[in-house]
Amino acid sequence: MKMACFSMIIIGIIGFLSIVDAQLEMGYYAQSCPKAEEIVQKFAHQHISNAPTLAAPLLRMVFHDCFVRGCDASVLLNVTQASGNKTEKTATPNQTLRGFGFIDSIKSLVEAECPGVVSCADILNLAARDAVVTIGGPYWPVATGRRDGKVSSAKEALKNIPPPTSNLSSLLTFFGRQGLDLKDLVVLSGAHTIGISHCPSFTERLYNFTGRGFGEDPKLDSEYAANLKARKCPNPKDNTTIVEMDPGSFRTFDLDYYKLVLKRRGLFQSDAALTTGVTAKSIILELVSSPLEVFFEEFGKAMVKMTQIGVHTGSSGEIRKHCAFVN
């Protein structure tokens, strides 16, 4: 039995590695900064153990980074007086991102060990993976060798990050631009199992679905909608109240998000959209009827695929000294 389990693990690892971009490498820093991945892992384990709710924002940050100019850490760049350019951080979808200080702290530790060697893009990807693993979520191999981008645009973030009001067709368009397919969309949406939101991201579903100042989304369970109105978002513009996307289980990486979506209790329109397509819904049904390990494996594969979008390697990009500023 132990031998069979070991064989399954090996097969799973081979499956992951078969989709790793040839430009990236496992253990890329083995010679140039051999302790890099250990530093990230130790920091993540220590701090996420004390603040587990930070895992979701870090995972979200990777998603928002990779969908704009590829996985180049452009989402980490600050606006500077010299350029005056509004960076991705300032775009509406990114104004609720958290975890920038977490990444900066890791970068400082890695820079002290190996100055100018390890990219912010790699640190972000390693940190997000290690944070998810720390809370008991799936593991996926992170090939490294990414370099950091030098351009960050709020307009591009607005254009490329799917809004929570997206329908299935729009979601497929957003994901298709990045080389991701329907299964990737459904599986990566499972990250909402540890997600939180704020009222303005979904209250049109509660108060103004018709666009004429009234009406509730008929795709939203009425009892769930009433609870959101009464207890969470009596003020639809409240941008401070935290709303769990997987109520009662938002600290646990499990299948409950999908079960809620099937009950018409997905928080966003984009969550509800996953049940409007026959194939998308069948993927969800297959996931919820399978062992949790199946979801973990599929999620890991989708993350490996997503985190290779538009990477800078070789002489492209740079290794930033500080993640918030280009050199």
C-alpha cells in the first residue's frame, strides 16, 4: 500500500513537471542563492501560521499579477513622483490587495543573503505557494528563473483582470487571452474557498441587479441574499466589512466553495456564472464527488500553468533591488 502511494506521488510530480515552461527551472537558484527557497518557506510558515487569512490575499496577488503583463511582479510597483504613472496597485481591482509588506520583508531577507540575485516575481510565487501549503492547502512545484518587469499600468489592470460581475462568456475571454481554458477557470475559481470580499464587489446583486436602482439577482439564493442584506451589507457602499466567500470554512482549503456555488450561494456573479455552462457545471460536479486530493492536484496543475504566463527570463526584465521600485 505504501509503495502504491509513493508511486502515485511520483506520477503526480511528473505530471506537474511536464507542464513547466522550459524557460523556467526547478531549483534555478541552487548555485546562485541556495538558501533562497528555504528563506521564503521559513518566513511564510512562521507568519502565516499566526495570520492564516493572509494566504488568500497572497494567492490573489499572484492571479492579479499574472493576468497583467504576465508573472513579472508588476503588481508590486509603486507610483513614483518621477513617472507619475498610475501603477497596477492603484487600479480598482487591486485597491483591496494585501500582503505587499509581507513580500517586501521576504525580499529584504533574501537580498541580505544574495544581493541582486532573486527576483520579486519568484519570491511572490514561492511565498503564495508556501502560504497556501501552511494552511493545509495544495502543494505545487514552483519553477523559478522569472525576472521582474519594468512597466506597471492601472489601465492594463482594468482591462485584463476579470471583474466579479463577469458572465461565463466574459470569463472565458479573459482567461483565453492568457492561454487558460475552461477547466483552468473552474479550478482556479476554487481559490475562493479561502477568499473574502467587501460589499461593493457584489451588492448590485442584492440591490440593483436591474440597473434601475432595484432588483435582486434571481441566480442568488433568496435566503442567502436576505442574510447578506441584513447582517453584512445593509449599506451597499460599505467598503470595510469583510464578507467570507466560503462562510464557515473560509480558513480551510476545501470543496465547500463549489458546494455553495451549486446551491446558488456563490458571492459574485462570476461565481454563479460557473453553473451556467453545461461543461463548467459538470467539472464542478466531478470535483465535489471526488476526494479532496483530486481538487488539490488539479488546482496545482492550473497554478503551474498560470504562473508561467508571459514570464521574463534571460536578459529580459531585471532583478529589482526593492520590489516596489524599478532599479
